[in-house]
Amino acid sequence: MDSEQKLSVVIPCYRSQDMIEGVIERLVGTLTQRLDEEHFEIILIDDCSPDDTYKVLSDIAAARPYVKVIHMARNFGQHSALMAGFAFVTGDIVVCMDDDGQTPPEEIFKLVDKIGEGYDLVYAKYHSKKHSLIRNWGSQLNELMAQSLIGKPKEITMSSYFAAERFLIDEALRYQNPYPYVEGLMLRATKNIANVDVEHSERLAGESGYSFVKLVGLWLNGFTAFSVKPLRLGSVVGTLFAAIGFISAIVVVIRRFINPVVAIGWASTFSAMLIIGGMILAMLGMLGEYIGRIYISLNNSPQYVIKSTLNCGDETYSQGRLKASETNRLGDGK
């Protein structure tokens, strides 16, 4: 990393009142070993956490002018929170990490230095993850989905701990629809990607905010926003079943001519109807998901709504983004 470059660290926060202060202490301790305060910033996004996360973030921002705080009007999810943070970055390199300490701040320069080797995007790669079973299972499915539908290089492993060149963040901000999928936004902009090995730490406190329902919603964002392959798969499967049905009909007619007393296979007919009917309903549901998301996008539904900010100047705020109130500011509002 060039000595004149600035580093932005973006951290979405949810139910992290007992963790985030320690994470920031460790992060600042690591950053100041190589950077002056004017050469880095930390952007914390409170995704409308139900605990005292925002109060803790406010205290951090009051004591540290290089910390920006964004307070969301409601819970929009991790990826929308990241997009809100991206709108305020001023750095040349942007690092995204978690609020729970599992993405160790002490390893941040491994990612940043790899960017310095000429890569546009660098993901942390863990040999052993300390997530819950559901989260690990979801991550594996996410990898498979990104590889098959979005074109992720097979040898690359994605994670929530990554560093990106600024132009990738600017490209991501062009996406205005209300269903952001950050990995997809990055992967469609560059294939110049690398991994670095990072130790995955234990969660400092509490439990992950990712539930099975949220993971399904994230997969749907990836499915519908960046690929039409599910629809094409429906066409292929439908054509295949139609061909099988046509061949079966010919076989039945031939058998009736050869042996007129052959009983009609009601069980097989009923089974075939169930299979075909189920496939039709499943594909109609997928088609409805695409159409519903198009409708919501045309309704100008927001990716996120910002209620207030701390230590954020309006000059860094990306035009076209929504705020719940232009006058609702806490602290100095800059």
C-alpha cells in the first residue's frame, strides 16, 4: 500500500454492543502501526440493532474523529448495510470485515498488501471456520451458487473479510435495486481476484444474526439479480419432460396395438402428473420471484434508509441515496 493512499474499513454492526468496542481497539492498534490517522477511516453501520449498539458506536465516534457512524432507519440486512457504508468511503482501498471478532483485525494488512501486488479483489480464506453448522452449510451453498450462476473462479473462496480497489466500490454503488448481493457486484466487475490465508477466530460474544431464512434471502438475491440460469434450467427441464411424455405416449400406443388387454397404468400416470405439476409450480414460483422483484424495483423501493450519521460529511455521501430525515443528526453531524 502506497504511503499516500488512504484505507477505508467498513463494518456492518448488528447486536454487537458487547463486541464492537474491542474489535475497534484491536483494529486501530493494527492500523496505527503502519498508517497515520489521516490515512485511514473506519465506517460503522448500525443496521437498526435492537440493543445498545448505536449508543456504543456513538461513544466510539465521539472519541475518534476518524470513525464514521451510519444509523439505519430499520434493519435492511448485511449487504444493504455494506452498500450504505460504501456511499461514505473516501479511501483508495476498502476493507470489509465483521463486527464479531471472527475476522481478526490483526490480519488486515495481509489483504491490503495482496492488493498492492496488483489484484483488484482479495478474499480471506479460512482453513477452519468457527461458524455455526447452519452458517457453514450456507457458506458452502453460497460458494456453489456463485460459481455456477455468477462465474466465480473455481479456485477462489469468498468470505465476508475482503479488500477491494476503490473502483470496485464505485462500480457497486451504480447498482440501485433493493436486493444487493455484494459478492455478485464485485464478481461481475473483475476476475482479477486472489485469496490470502487468515485464521478464523471464535465469536467474541452472542450468536450470529444470520438465520436460515436470511441465508435463503441472500441466495435469492444472487439467483435473481445476477443470473437467468434458473429460468433457463426450467426451460430445459420442461423440454425434457415434454420429450419423455411424448416418447411414453408412443410406447403406450404401440403396446396397446401389440397387446390390447394391457391394463392402463394409473399409478404411473398419476406419478407423472405429480412430478410434472410440481416442476411447473416450482418454475412458476421462480418466475414469480423474478417478476415480483422487478415490480418492487420499479416501485423505487430503497436499498436502505439512513436515519442519522456521525462524523460523516455530506460531501462524501453518494447522490441518489435516501435519508429518512435530512435534519435528524446526532453529535456534530459531520
